[in-house]
Amino acid sequence: MVSIIITAHNYAQYVERAIRSALDQSLGRSEYEIIVVNDASSDHTAEILANYEEEVRVFNLEQNLGLAGARNFGIKKAKGQFIVFLDADDYIHRDLLKIQKLFLDENNRLDAVSTDYYLVDERGGRIGHISAEEKPIACGIMFRKDFLYKIGLYDEQFRAREEEDLRIRWTEKYNIYNLIIPLYRYRMHDSNLTKDADAMDKHQDLLQNKHRS
């Protein structure tokens, strides 16, 4: 089984698109679950998620954990042997799970499978095809869950660059095989965390100090 984990913090305007793309997967519905972790949103995210509680496992957190903490919460609730992260402002191609799961099922030498992605604008218009090997992102990767536990999950001291820290620790022990097909949609907008220069700079220092050899 695959567990899709969607984390949401004040992304009410986007989260339904993410959920619909997860529900529309070509993989059999009994072969995957969808977990949505509402990380103490102050907008109307909780009201939107209430409409999906029959199809999706919804967890409304009272305290904001941050992205790393919310993802860890989702991993600990997951029933699947494989984990895929989907940000609430992004969405996925309907064949993502089927293709990635096939690769992992049929090849025990693969520890995780990523795919290329399209950058899209607010309306979902394609901006460009991006190589996930050249410019990796945290989402759209199917991980073997037990390996995530073996590397210690996300480091919750990171409120930014948490995916870079996880990838460094992952690639010290395990591989990520990239498929050159854009099955993930990464939305660019003014609220992207990567546009918070101060947070990114602060956590760059934290990252370098942690992994200094």
C-alpha cells in the first residue's frame, strides 16, 4: 500500500486541487490511502477538509508543528509501506503512484523513486519541465517507509530546508532513482516558503553546521 501525505498550513485556496489529484489516481483505490495533516491553519482549511473525511484521513492539529513536524506526524499515521509527499499547493499526474509503485515493486535495489516535474503558475499553466535530478524537491518521491524510519525521519529543528537535510541523510545510505517524465506539478506563487529569504539563509547555516565534515 502507498500512503500519500498532504501537509497544509493556510493553503485553503489550493488544497482541494491537491486532494482531487490524489483521489484521481489510476492506481486501484484499495492500494493507496490519502492522509491530510492540517498544521493548525487559521484560514478555512479545516472546513474544506471536512468535505473529504469519508475519502481521506484528516488530522487537524491544534498546534503548528512546521512542515517537518507535520510530515513526521503523517508518516507515523501511515499504513502504507511506501510514502509519497504532496504539498497542499501542488498536484500530481494521475499515473504517478501506479508508475512509481511498479518500479519499487519490481526492483528491490531501488530505495526511492522520483520523477521530473512541471513548474506551474497560479492557474496551473505550465512554466517549464524541470529535471528532479538537477533541481530536486521534497515531494513527488516514493520512499520505502521503513528506510525513512532508519534515517530518523525529518529533523524538526528545520523550519526550512528540511528536505535538503533529509536528502543528505537519505543518500548517505540509500538511492533515489529518477524517472525522466514530469508527473508532479510544482506551483509557483507569492507564498512559497522558498521565497522567504531570511528563513532560507538561517537554515542554510544550520544545514552546513549539521553536516560539516
